[in-house]
Amino acid sequence: MTSVIAWHRKRASADELKEVFDKYATVERSDEKFLTYKDFICNYLKLVDEKSNSEIINLISKVADTTKDGLISFVEFEAFESLLCAPDAISQLSFKLFDVDQTGKVTYENFQKVLSSTLVHQQVNFNFESTFVKQYFGTDHSHELSYDEFVQLLQSLPTEHARQAFISCDPEGKGSIPAMDFIKLMGKIREFRMSS
């Protein structure tokens, strides 16, 4: 059974948010402060360090940068904080991350692009031609996922990734793998699970 993390954060006041925003904002234009993508991801959220791949930093930052001007305004920062307070924040953020083109749908191409850039994919390759992927995107990959469809995919994804990893260690299709391979595999997969 897959569990989904849900929480509800208390919203900060506008003054509290402004104080935090000003602390990390390094760009000023016409008396208005802005966060750069590195300010937001590396310094404020502390998700990665400044030496990290700029494509990853840009991809994650675009969730907050709704104007797509390369900077995050206080209004955008406030909206992002509001999103974090929603009960389904992880699902909403994930959807926004995978909806690269901001169409309200997740395409196969964007799913592949974003998932391929994750650490878990770099540790254990994901088969984008699997039955699992075709179930969601169709055999020709033309189906675009709505939010609800994407949430279903997201809930099943860790199990599918683990299944694919197991199969990659069992090239002869015996249905079993050596104990040491299993231990290594679980170590790689476990550290990326969103739920316990």
C-alpha cells in the first residue's frame, strides 16, 4: 500500500513573509526586491547547493516563478507559501513541477524530462517504454495527464520504480535476485521514498 504525505502548515503573516523574503532577495529593480533562482532554491529552500546543475535549479524554481521572467517577486513568493500550506501540497507542487509548459496537463515528454533529472533516476534507471507508462500516457505517448490522473501516477510511481529496478537485477527472469543485489537495490530506492 502506498501512503501519501499530507500536512497543513500554519500560514505566516504578510509581515513575517516579507521579512523572510527580504533576507534572501538579492536583486532590486525599481525599488522592488526579487529572488534569483539560486536565492530561492539554494539559499532559502536549501534544496541543493550553488554548484548544482543549473537545469535542476531552474526547473524547480519555475514552480514559483509564475511570470517566467527568471526572478521571483514577493507576490510569487507569497503564492508559493500559500501552496505549501495546502493539505495536498506535495501533489500540487509535483504537478506544477511536471507541468513544465503550464498547460494544466502533464505530457509524456515533460514526465520523461523531469523524472530523468532526478537523483533516483540517476541511481536506478526508469523504463519509459514500460506498460506502466503506456497505461497513463497511451501506447503512442499522446495522452496528457490531468491533475487527478497525475496524482494516481505519482502514488504508484515508487512501487513501479522498485519493480523495474528488481527486474533489472533479474535479467534471466527467474523471479529472484541474489541477497546482496536486493540489499543494494533497497538501499538505493529507500532513500528516495516520499513516505514510510
